Amino acid sequence: MAANATDETLMIAYCNGDPDAFAELYARHRAALYRFIRRQCAGAVADELFQDVWTRLIVARRRYHPSAKFSTYLYQVARNRLIDHFRSSGRHLEEAQGGDPPEAPAASGQQPENAAQTRQQASRLLGLIETLPSAQREAFLLHQEAGLTLAEIGEVTGVGRETVKSRLRYALAILRRGMEGW
């Protein structure tokens, strides 16, 4: 299967028995999906939920119909799994916090003082993302990590486009205020 195939084409190929198509989908989405989950729950739980999302995708492959973008489908599965996890633990997604933010790597070739400043800025930003109200954090992460459009985020979260737009606007305002002076 060609690397330039759409996600939907790859998923259909996987549904028809092509394991290489799944490998390509996994390679395309694993990092962003993991970051989305990790920023909403702690490390070991995030690892478990990440694996469970992919397992659910494998199990449900026969029911897949490309009525929306594959990424919208994938993040809907992830969001549902997060909601299930928090319900079973007696909490709600709205109460979730991602734990300690992972340390950001410095860009290669940076001077040590610049690398330290970059790490501090990234750490500050990750900390601010964790303090966002969950609806804003979720919209921000789906937009930034998954690259979903406003309409797609609305489809995943079950709210209207204008609500998503508002959540993103508030999230960005909080993040900008928190990063002033950096």
C-alpha cells in the first residue's frame, strides 16, 4: 500500500486483510494519539488506554465505514475510551489532569543556555495546558495534536462548531497570558 494513500483508503485496505495498511496508519497516528491521551491522564494509565484504543480499532475494523475522516473516527474511539476509564474510576473527564508534563527535548545544535530556556518554555506551556478546563484542553489538543478541524472536533466531542471555536479561543487566551514574558 502506498505511503501517500489516504487514511480512509488504508483503513479499508486493513479491513480487507492488509496488515501493512494498519502499520502505516499506526505510524501516522501513534505519536499524536499518545500525546492526546497522555495529556489527559497519568503515564501508566495513558499507556494502557493508548494500547486499548488500537485494540478496539482492530476489533471494530469490520464495522468501519468511511463516513468521516479516519482521524475523526480514531479520536472518537480514544475519547470514548477516556470517558469509560474515568467513569469506571468514579471521576469524570472534566476532572482529569495529565500528571507531570513530560520534559521537552531541546533542539539539536542549540547552545546549552538556549536549550535550557527552550525546555523551560516547553515545560511551562505543557503545565499551562494541564491547567486548562478539560473541555478547552480537549479541543486544544484535538486541534493541535490531531490536526482536526473545528467541525471534526465538534463531531468527536458532540458539540457545535461555534462551541469548539469558543473553547479554542478561551484556551489560546489562557495559554497566551500564561506565556507572557517568555
